[in-house]
Amino acid sequence: MMNQAVGEPGVLLSFEGIDGSGKSTQARLLADRLEAAGYETLLVREPGGTALSEHVRALLLENTDPSLEIDPVAEVLLFSAARAQLVAERIRPALAEGQVVIADRFFDSTTVYQAAGRELSVEWVRALNMQATRGLAPARTYFIDLPLEEAQARRAAHAADRMETSGTAFFERVRQAYLALTQEEERICQIDGAQPLEAIHETIWADVQSFLPTAPRASSAPSP
Ligand code: ADP
Ligand code: TYD
């Protein structure tokens, strides 16, 4: 797989995990910490982040009209369309400017939710992922792992979207696929999502610091 770092001055990081595992919380904490340390940072969530991608998000997630069916192949193409636009319109330009881009979900979500969850061909979905991003892959991916029951309990406060009505067997396939993918892909770092959020954040921060170049703003700032 082509590494995004080749030819791009910026760095792409992604967060993955089942719904309610704590991704958005950690993505935000990391973005804030990076900004404070002097990095230009772009935080995006998938699906979404551009006008087109937000329209697609509404179709995929807010669809509560039972007469509007979404076939699994149509579903994977819609998630991919939303990502293609986000990569072209926002992520590539930000990387070209040297920004740290944090994606709250990226193509691993498609591999586990659509290939494993919806039981589509994993080879086909992976090929589609590469087409949608034109070969762009995250340098590092933080997979926040949490058992289904705990994730469900955490998200009990908000109404379920269309994907979240897919049932327990679906989400068990999704979680198992994340665990399997972690064994395959060196860039994926698995984190126990049952820990307090500050502990998770410190683990991620230590890892990010181990490979991120020095912040441009911090290094160019005049010494006091
Ligand atoms: P996701 O983006 O994976 O769906 P969120 O970050 O939105 O998950 O978190 C889901 C809920 O769980 C939120 O109410 C959040 O405040 C809470 N939460 C997040 N991280 C933790 C944690 N480590 N421990 C306990 N609760 C958490
Ligand atoms: P969202 O509310 O943004 O995430 P979360 O519930 O984790 O906070 O919902 C996005 C939903 O879309 C989530 O159920 C995962 C699903 N999804 C896919 O099925 N495939 C994909 O490629 C992406 C990006 C998301």
C-alpha cells in the first residue's frame, strides 16, 4: 500500500473503532493538543467534511424512511464517494501545506463495516478504498477497542442512526474485523478503550510524538 508520507509534507492520522468506542473524543483531544504544540491541524469526520460528503452522510445515516432502501453495494459506493470528495477537496490540500490531518474514521471503516459487516468481497472493497483515496493511506491509525455492550451503553443517550440499527451480529463482525486488521497492518495501533479518557490520550500523544516532525510554528518561533 502506498504510504501517504511519500511526496506529501503533511501527516495523515486516523481513528477507528465501533460506534461509541470514544474515537471522536480522542480525535478532538489530539487535535487540540497538536494545535497547542504549534502544529497546523485539520480535524475531519467521515462520512462528511465537504458539502457533497455531508449530503451523502445524510442519505447514509439520517435515513429513517423505511421505504428508502440502501443496497450494500450502493452503500459502499456512497461511503467511498463521500471519502473521494473529502480527500480531493480538503485532505490533499492540507497535507500539501504540511498540516497534520486527523480523520475520525477513514477507509478501515469501509473494510470492516461494508466488507465484514455487510459481507461484501474484502478484496473488492480494499481495491475500491484505494481508488477512492487515489492511494492515500494514513501514516498511523488508532483503533480504540471496546466490547459491544460497553460501547452500546455509552451511546445509549443518543438516538440510533441507520448504521446503528444493524444489530448485534453485524457489530460483532465489525469488531472482530478490526481486531484481525490490526494483526495485518503495522500502521494500526490498538488501544484499550475501557481506560479513562486521559490515559488513552496520553498513550496516543506519546506515540504521535515518537514519529511526528518538530512543529513548524514551535521550531520557527523566536526564542524568548
Ligand atoms: P465515538 O466517536 O467512537 O462514537 P465518542 O467519543 O463520541 O465515541 O464517545 C461516546 C461516549 O462515550 C461519549 O458520551 C463520551 O463522552 C464517552 N467516552 C468517551 N471516551 C470515554 C472513556 N474513555 N471512558 C468513558 N466514557 C468515554
Ligand atoms: P458517526 O456517528 O459519524 O460515527 P460514530 O457512531 O462512530 O461516532 O457514524 C458513522 C457511521 O457510519 C458508523 O456507524 C460507521 C459507519 N461507516 C461505515 O459503515 N463505513 C464507512 O466507510 C464509514 C466512514 C462509516
